[in-house]
Amino acid sequence: MNPIISRYIASEDTLLDILTSEPASPVQEALIGLLAFIKGQRADKVPFLIAHDIPTDELDSNLLILFIGIWAKASILKKNSIQASGLLERAKSEITLKTPRELTALIQTVEAGLTGETGNRANQEKLLREAFSFMPVHSPRRNDVLLELAFFLAQSG
């Protein structure tokens, strides 16, 4: 398994910490730029241009799912729901029974975010609850999904 993915599913380290502690690669640089956009530290389109130029056919399938999931999340924040939807479809097509549940949950929480942007709050809640329910109990990423669900419920009143 790719070392980034291994650490992502087995540790509580932030994705940014994981990416910056591994030997640099183009996909890591793209992910770092997209994460900066998500956190509001970048407002330009450069991270999206870099992401677009990544040769995804050369990526490990789990790393591809992570990459596409983060790209889709950034696309939602950029208000590009068409791109986000296409990216999510691509990510879902890569998911198999062998895909770590943490990655499946990532894609499902991003999909929930896109669903919320279209106003379908009931489906957004359903997706978030499903993502939380299939996360392994001892997974360090379980809290990430719980926070997404809690934030949604808090906003819903």
C-alpha cells in the first residue's frame, strides 16, 4: 500500500502533515495546493491547474481516490459543482471491496457536501450517517466523519 495511504488510514496525523513528511511527488504538491485552497490560504486557480496535469493513470488506486476526493472537495468550495460531480463519479468508479473504508468515507462525505450544495439536506444527512456507520470503530479517521456529521447537524438546528 502507498505510504501516504497507510499513514492516512492508520494515524491521526493531518493529511498535510503526512504529505509534507513524505518524499515529494507531483501528486503531493497538487494535494498540498488543494488543501491550501480548502483552508482558505489560496484563492487562485493554480492548485486546480496543477491537479489537472497530474497523470492519474500512474497513481495507485487508493492514492487516486484520495487525490480525487480532495480535488472534488476543493471544487465544491470553488462553486464548480459540475467538476466536483465528475470527479466524484470517477472516484466512486475506483472504489472496490478492497478500498480502505476511510477512503470510501472520504468520498461519501465529499458527496454529501455536494448534495448539500444542491439543497438536498435529507440526502446529505443520509450520506453522512452512512459514512459514519461503516467507519471502523478504532479508525483514527472516524472522528473526521463524526465532525462532518456534527457540523451538519449543528447547522441544521
